[in-house]
Amino acid sequence: MHNLADLVGNERAKRAVEQGKKTVEHREVDGEFEGQRLDNFLIACLKGVPRSHVYRLIRSGQVRVNSGRAGPSYRLRAGDRVRVPPVGRSAAAAAPAAPASVAWLAERIIYEDQRLLVLDKPAGLAVHGGSGVTLGCIEALRVLRPEQKTLELVHRLDRGTSGCLLVAKRRSVLRALHAVLREGGMEKRYLALVRGIWEHGDVEIDAPLDVRRRKQGEVVVRVDDAGKFASSRFRRVDAFGSVASLVEVSIATGRTHQIRVHAAHAGHPLAGDERYGDPAFNEAMQAYGLKRIFLHAAAVAFDWPDSGEPFAVSAPLPAELKDVLQALDREQADRGRGREGSRRPKSAADRSKRSGRGSGSRKRV
């Protein structure tokens, strides 16, 4: 005679084993994913699983490549066989976002072809999920386009920054554009509102940046000779009395918080920047309706490496930022001081046209 508790326990164990057998996967890497990091490959495979848990799976040895351990930075090769372990998802993670809930994002796609998708990212939306963020741009796009095998971020934007975000639709495209970025062949232009009158002229600021992570996980960047090379070119395109200036920024490197730190280092912090900005200036800008950091990725341009074909795309300044500029304009008109500096910048479509770097100085400020 069998003990009922033993029978129940054995049945549960049997179901757990069967469930484990069903959920363990062995995925063979094809040529399209060659060169991808193991951690990014797993994050794409285990949709809805927090990144922190993916890294625990790798560290504990539950993830295997060709039957052996591998670190998160391991670059996959065609033919590699990856063991993807069974993962217990929480109820929230097990119920991914419905396509209808992210349908609005389709209206933010400003360009798309077989190789590339360009999103006009709204401010406040992270580019990918992570600590405290369940759904970012890339996860939302994957929900929106479930038939698309590959959707990978070519570059990143801060959560508070709006504008052009490039997403590769093939791994080969991602590798090609990463090479363009490494070689400095991609022109990325931003619009930013900074404190005071920009008096440095058309200047290229070369100031190395050092990234520090505090115990709370907060990233803080500072100018430090021991940091990594970083270069930003600033050009004033409008001024609002002595209150603020609108500048166009072209970046040759894409370091974390680069524009924000370089602007603050030059003595002109960005409006609405709570980390590197001026609290008094930020408070003053709120009176003009500013509710976010004033930083917008206005245009991206490059030549496709395989054909040399030029590519350029632009995103218009969001309405909430235009309203701030109009409020500043009205105040200057009311004060009768007239306008200072150069004229209002052309439309985003005009700004997206490729142009030479022009004259200017290289400066450590």
C-alpha cells in the first residue's frame, strides 16, 4: 500500500521533470547571429525575464555553449549550440504586453525598409527594459512586430531624450552600423537648450569622460583626463536674451551623458537636466512650460558601408519643446530687447541634409 503523500510528491516531481524537459531548449546559432554577445542573445530568447536573472543563469552555469560554460560577453559563432535553461517567469513576466497596448508606437516610426527601422522616441520611454523598467522601446517594438525575427538597437538614447533611434532588422545590418559608429562615420545631431548666452562660438569640445556607478546603481559621468576620449561640436542657432541659448550639437563619440556633461563643463548646463544641471535655471525654465530635459536627437546621417549610398533621417522638435521656445520668444518680444544671435534653425528636414563640418575651432573648455 502506497502512502498518499508519497504518491502526490512523486507525481509533482514527475511533472516538474517533464516540465523541465519541455522548457529546456538547445538553440543552434546561425550566421545571422554570429558575433552577438551571449547575454544579449539570451535576453532576446527569454522575453519577459529580467536582465539580472539572465546574468544569474549565466554565472550559475545553467547556460551552456557547446556543453561548456561561457561568460556573458562571449561572442557567439555560427554553429554554436546554446543551452537555454527552464526559467520560472513571474505572472507579470508571463503575460507580455498585448500588441494593442503598444500600437501607438507604430505612429512614431518615421522610416522603415528591409534593413532598418527608425523610431522617433518619445521622452520618458527607456530604450530597453531593465531595473525598474518592464517595457522599453525595443521590447515594445518586438511585441508590435512579432513576425520580425531580429530587432536590435543600433545605439541608445537617454530615457529623457527624444528623437531618432535606429533599430536594425538583421544582425548583419547591426554589425555593419556598429562598424560605422566605431569609425566615426555616423553623424548624429541634437538640439539642446542651455543656460545663458552661448559665447564659445562654433566649437568642438574634446574632454575625456569617466563613468562612475554609485552604490545605488546611479551612473554619474565627469570630465577626467583618465576617462575615455569624447568629442562634441556645439553651434549656437538661437538666443533668448541672457536667459538661454538653443544649440545644435554634433557628436563624434557616443559616451554616456556626453552632451549633458560637456555642456555643463562649458558653463552652459542643459535646461531640465536634474543630474548635471543648475537647479535655479531648471526652476526658471519650468515657468516657460518645460517639464523634461531639453535634448532632442534631431537627425542621423551616414553612408551605407556596402554601397556608399547616403542615408539621412530627421525627427521634428516635439510640440512640448516648441512651446517652450515660443514662450521664451514672447517674453523677449514683450521686453522689447529684440532677438540676439543667429536666426531660428531651419526645419528638421533641412537640418537632416548632410553638410560639411565647416569651420570652427577645437577646444578644451
